[in-house]
Amino acid sequence: MDNKWEQKYKEINDNHIREAREKSEWDFGNKILYDLCEKDPYHRDIDQIIGKIWLIGRSYTVAVERTKEISKYPDTEAFYIQRVGPTMQTSNIDEWIDSIAKLNCPTFENIESILDAHYKLTNLFNEITKLKNRSLASKYLHFHKKNLFFIYDSRSMKSIRQITPAVKKELSKSNNNMDLEYAEFCFRCLQLRDQIGKDFNKFLTPRSLDNLLILLAIENK
């Protein structure tokens, strides 16, 4: 490990890694969402689309209806039925997800295709809400492809910036469309996951890495 790593990384110990990888009280609820997206992965039926975006958004406090655009509709139900469902149904979201379906996990070699899918979904959400919704996009995609998408939110971003080196070089090399904030987050996640693999001989999935970042955020309050 070179000296670019932040001091707080050196405070990570075996207990952090063990706790990040072990079963938690939230596993049962998350499993329901994983199973839902595995059983109905596509976006062909309005009721299934609404069910997935509603349950994931509400569960993670990133509901798609948190927008001023909802004022154009009689109520939240109408917003989902008239706007959210049809817009997602007529999009190419299934193609975006299927294009990376054969990948096993994110790496520095394949991350751009993963970032491209996220970027396209943030644009779709922007069409619906006039907001980027990058956190909702990362979580929605994560539950469809749990081994490929890192789970972004502002708390995790703050936490990972405190322990990993800057990724300006990685961002400058990337030439596809991407949400730069999420791209930075993913490059930092790859750095952290790979370094932990070397130092602790443990592989962290996107879910385990999310657990670790939340744990560190709580400790550093």
C-alpha cells in the first residue's frame, strides 16, 4: 500500500471486516427485495415495475416521488401509474441490464460498462423527476444485479473519501458517458475492495462493502 491512502484506512481492523461480512438484522428485508427482482427482473408489466421501484425506493428513503414533478398529478398513485410505470416500461432498461448480465463482479477492466448502465438509468429518472436520483439508480440496479453495482449514498461517499486515495487519473481515462459522482464512488470502492483483499485476504461484495462504509461512518460521527 502506498502513502496516498488516508490515515483512517489504517484504522480498519479484522473486527470491521468480520462485522461487514456477517449476517445482519437487515438481511431478511433485503432478501425480499433481491428475490423480488430475481423473480421479476424485466420491465414489461406496469404493476411489476411500480412494485419494484416503490418498494426499493421507500425501503431506502430514495422514493422516486420525492420530486416537485408530482404536483402535476392528482396524487402519488397517479404519478406512479401515469408517469413512472409507463416511462420505465417503454425504456431500454432491460437491454442496459442484460448487456452486463454475464459479468461476475466489478473490476477496473469492466467498470465502464457498469457505469454506463447506471448513467442511462439516472437519465431515465431525470426524465421522470427532473432529478438525477443517482442513489436510487444505484440501489435499484443493485437489487437486480447485486454483485455488480455498488450502493451509493452521500454518507457512504463521505466515508470512502476519508480512507481512499483520489481517483482523478481513473476518471480522466474513462471516455464513456457516466455520472461522475457515482463513477468516483465506484473507482474508490474498487480500490478499497482490492486493498482489503490484499491486507485481510477477504473479498467484500458490494453489500459487504456498503456495510463497512456505514459502520465507519457511524464510528466517525
